[in-house]
Amino acid sequence: MITPGLENQVNPLQHLKTLRHIFDSTHNGVSIIDQTGTVIVYNKAAGMMLDKDPDKMLGRFIGDVFPNAWEDLEKILKNGTAQIGKKIDLGNSTIVANRTPIIEDKQIVGAISVFQDISEYENIAHQLESYKKINTQLNAIINSSFDGLWICDHEGKVVRINKASETINGIKADQIVGKRMETLIRKGMIDRSVTLEVLKNRTGVTIIQNLKNGKQILVTGNPVFDNHGEISLVVVNERDITNLNKLRNDLAESKALAS
């Protein structure tokens, strides 16, 4: 005889078994054990990550399959303290597990583990660190150059300039970056642009340029082509020849006086 009301009572962990198809549709691995350490839910993602057949995991004692995991899970079943961010190195991949107790009527009745494969994220992070390192080295090289360097895009817009260019031109990078060369000419900062000449001729160009601050510089621009043969960047090298021209003129005057 069934006690009235009990026929509608469902053990929450038993109920989880009927939700297996839901867990199987999740991207993250999910494993659930009862208070004895018996596996009652083990979805497909967990099987793929940990290389275990989900059908063969159900009903097994977790400690027989994953002794190290059972050490942690046993503590969770005893003290109810969740374990978040447990990193598991599987050789070819890295998994992070979040393990938390399942509590029913203030009693610990099991534990759930959710796994996430972070191998791809670690690869991205490694690539990002490599990029940062290369970028730092590139910045050091560019800013260590005695000559001024300008980098413009295919539209003649300034992408960056180095510190030497700031000194030569008497400007700051934030005044220039993002502006088109036509704008700089219109404002009288330069009298002509080698970048525009490169974009027009699609080849390296060298010119003498007069700056607003009175300096005269030797400027060489070279195009950088993309895989489709289009100009993606123009790299400009500039050297202040004001003093050189002054020395040349002084020498010419000295020779004239001596003759």
C-alpha cells in the first residue's frame, strides 16, 4: 500500500536522470554523483573531454575511474564547500572544473561537476601575449630610430609617428594620428606630402619637405602592398637636413671668401 502523498514525491537526484537529454545538449561537461560517489549523470560533453563512455560511467563509483577527483569530491560531500576553478591538465587539453554540493532539505545529497575545455582560450591568450611582446619590441625599435618615421594607411591617414618625428616636426602624436595628409597640408604644417606621391605613383618617392617650424627635411616614402597588390600602408622616413644645409651654405661662403 502506498502512503497517501508519497506517490507524488520524487527523489531530486533520481529526477535528474530523466533530464539526461538536456545535459547532453549542453556544451560544457556535466557529471553528477550521489552522496555515495556513484555517478548518476554523465553527459556527452564530459565523455568527450575526459575520454570516457557516458553509458559506461553511469552507476559507477567515481573513485574507481577518477581517484584524484574523488579526493576533492569526497571533501565536498562532507563539508559542503564548493571547489571553483579546479584546473585539470589532460596533456592535449586543459579543463577547468567547478564542483559544488547538491543540497536538499539542508542535507548534502550529492555533488555536481561542470567542466569547460579552456585549451582554445589558453592558445588565444598565448598568441595575445606573443603579439604583445612583438608589439612592445616593435615600439622600442620604432622609437629608438634617430630618423622620423610616419606610417599612413591606404587613404593617406596617419596611423602613427615615432618620437623622432615629434621632435623634428615640433608636434605630438595625438595632434597628427587619424588625420589625412591633405588636412596637414591645408593647415600649413607641411608644404607637400610624400605619402600622397607614393599613393599616386605606387612606388617609392623621395622629396625635400619644408616644415611650418622652418626646418627642411629629406623624406622618403615606400608603399607596403597587401596580398591583392593594393597599397595597405605607406612607411615614411624623414631626416632633418636643416643643419646639414646650413653647414653646406657656410662652407660655400667660406670658399667664396677665400677665393
